[in-house]
Amino acid sequence: MTQVAIINLPRLDLTRPAIAPGILKSLATGIGMTSKIFDFALKIYEESTREDWDQYELLWQIDLDYHLPKALQEKLDTMFDRYVQEVLREAPEFIAISVFSHNSITASDMMIRKLRQKTNAKIVIGGAGMMNRQGDTPFHLKLAKEGLIDYFCVGEAETTFVNVLQNNLPCAGVNNEQWKQLDNLDDSPIPDYKDYQFDKYHHLAYGKSLWINGSRGCVRRCDFCDIGVIWKKFRFRSGESLCDELKQQIQKYDIQAFQFGDALINGSQKAFNDLNHNLIQFIEQTNRSKPVIGGHYIVRPKSQVIKEHYEMQERAGLDLVSVGIETGSDALRYRMNKKFTNEDFIQHLEYSKQHNLKNLIMMFAGHPTETEEDHQETIKLLRGMKHYVASGTVVSMELNQASVIRGTPLGDWSIKNNIIFPNNHWGGDHKFWFNPNNPGNTLKVRVARVIEILETAIEVGIGIRGLKGRLVYSKKLLEIAKEKKFQY
């Protein structure tokens, strides 16, 4: 028996346990309530064949509007029915589901509908994904209107979830969108991961790892990104608070590797320097090996970079950073509102090389204003990275195709500039769009650019993260475009 059932659903990264359910569990424990995390995201993977899983991966991505073959849909339904019974055997008073992203909506919708038929427990949802629109209606409001949920929590769990559990209602952010921001992130509880089966996760070369959050929001306002829409302002935890969490998780779970889930690990250079300073002290005082740390990393203009920071990062354990360079065109990058140049990026790679910092570069093809000249600048930049690939400084690439997301600066720009969407429909990471002011940038051309970038990266020796999935996804986009008669 447990008072609060916390359900973890796809689509998620399965290299390490999700952080949100761990925070919910800690919040419940903090007010004396029992809770249990049901990690169905991992369980679905464990119980699926490789072929079935590949189909499910297409299903979760709502922009594809993909439908499973009938037999496979029935198989998934049966799986979810068993999971519902597993939850209900605990007779929970509350059932909480974190809708991590728009690609969590399909699984969340399936689970919620099945739960509502079988239980009167209070169903609570939260997470950024629930705000995604289904047609003209956000997912959470659609569920509420149909009577499928009892509460939706907008904003941060720390300011809403406990109020639901204790019935301190009405409350800002619960069943309304007037949410209050948690001003001091040091007050956020340390996630409790004890219900997760660590050994079944897809560990990377350095073994078991955990997520950690050092900030919320972002110091940048890239035109394509929705982080500035989700969070009211950028906030960060103190270096001391972060170090305390790392030390506790290292000792509790025998974990040596951590991935920051922040938009930018060094968004606040001061807080990041404080963390590194505290970690170096911890390593030296306990005679421990340094942890292995990764996260998304901001490239700053050369004038703002202090070389000694790289030395400190190395001593503290920073091992792999994901760097969003997006394109090889300085002009296009500035149109995206990313204020750094290729020259700034190369300096970052040079300092990374000197201090054993590995880089995963993140790019995407086909921004609505991207020209063929911009694209060729990307190819040129990749071909110029051979030296850094050979040194192990650039190790991999994550490549996507341009999306237009509602509410972002690019989404607003698209409306003002008469970008064409099929049936005026928005949803998820919208790939089906056409810019009549840049008619050479069609869906077919964007897919071709993805392929050329992949081929160039492979030629240079850069590993491609999720290569098979990227190719399958691109093929499916073209198939759907043909099926839906999307002429652009």
C-alpha cells in the first residue's frame, strides 16, 4: 500500500533515471506520505522486441501522427492494462504523472484514460509537455474538460504538488495557470531515486549516472527554443548546494557520473565556478577520484572567456559537454539570436583540447531562413573539425531538423511572415511548414541537408548520436508528407 503512485512514462532518455519523479517522491516524503515510483518508461523497453520498440518510438513523436499496426497497438494496450493493475494493487490515494515533453503525451493519454476507468484515486499531472496544444486546446485543459484528471500543476512541483497532497487549495498553479516561481532553487529537495532499477538503464562507458539540475530557465533567447516560454526567468542554485547533492548521491548510490539537465551548465559562470571550487575541495579532502560530469554548455564570445576556468573545470571532473552550435553560418546563427561566431567556437575547442574536455556538437538543418549558402557554411565548418576529431575533442554530433514551435520567437515570427502550415495545424516539434519567402527550403530539401550533414560528419569521423533513429524519422516525415499531400 502506498499513498502516492508516481508514474514514469515514455518518451525519455534511458541512459539514466528521470529526475522529476524523484523530486515528487522527495516532496511526498517531506510531508510524511508514502510513495512509489512506477518506472514504466524503462519497463516498456525491457518488455519489447527491438522491432516493436522502433515502432513505439515513432508513435511517441506526436508530430509524425503515426499509428501502430492493429496487432501491435493491441499488444501495447495489453501492456498498459497490466501496468494499470500494478499501480492499483497499491491502492493509492493520488496518482501523479509527469508529462516530460510533447513526446510524452501519447503514453500519458493512454495511461490516464485506462486509470480513470478503473479508479477514483486523484489523478495529478504536471510537466512542460502537458502545455502542448492538441489542435487549439492544451493537453492538460483537454484532459480536465473530459474529466480524466483531478488536478494539473503548472510551473514547478515545489510550489504546487505538496498543496495538492495536503488539500491546501485553491493554490496558484493548481488547476490554473497563475503559477508562482520558486525563488530560491536551493530549497528544491534532493531527488529520491531508490525505486529505480539502476542496473537496467543503458549505462554509458563510465557506468551508472544520474541527472542533476543546477538551474532553470536560460540566459539566452534562441529564436527556435521554448525554454524562455516555459520559465519566467533564469535562476540557478548555489555551488555549495549542488556540491552537497553530488556528495550525497555519490555516497548513497555509489554513483560517479552526473549529467546536468539544465539548459546551460555554465549559464551562470559564477555559480559554475563555485560548484567546481567546492568539488575540487571535496575531491582533495576525501582523496576520491573526481566525478564524471556532463551538461549543455554555452559558447561565449572570446572577449568573455577566461582560460583558467577550463583548468578548474577539468580538475572538478567536467568530461563531456553538449554545445549547441546549430549551424556553421555566423549570419544564420545571429539570426537565431545565438551571439557567438565560428571563431569563438574554435577557441572553445582549442581550450577543450588543452584540458581534456570532450564535445558533443548539436546542430539542426533547415531553419526557415536558412539558404543554400548557410548550409554550405555548415559543411565547411564540419570538414574543418578533423583536427579536433583526431584529438578526441569532438566525439559526436546530435542532428535534428528545424522545428517551428508555438510561442517561441520563431513561432511568432512565422505567423507574422505568413509561414504556411498544413490546415493551420500546430503540434509538437512542427516539421511540416513552408516559408514562401525562402521557397528553396522545402521539406525535401531539409531532409536532403540532414543527409549531407550526416555524410560529412561520418566522413570526418564524428560519431552520430541516434543515427538509425534519425534516418528512420526522416524517411517517415517524407512518407507522411506524401500521404497527407503536403506539397512543400
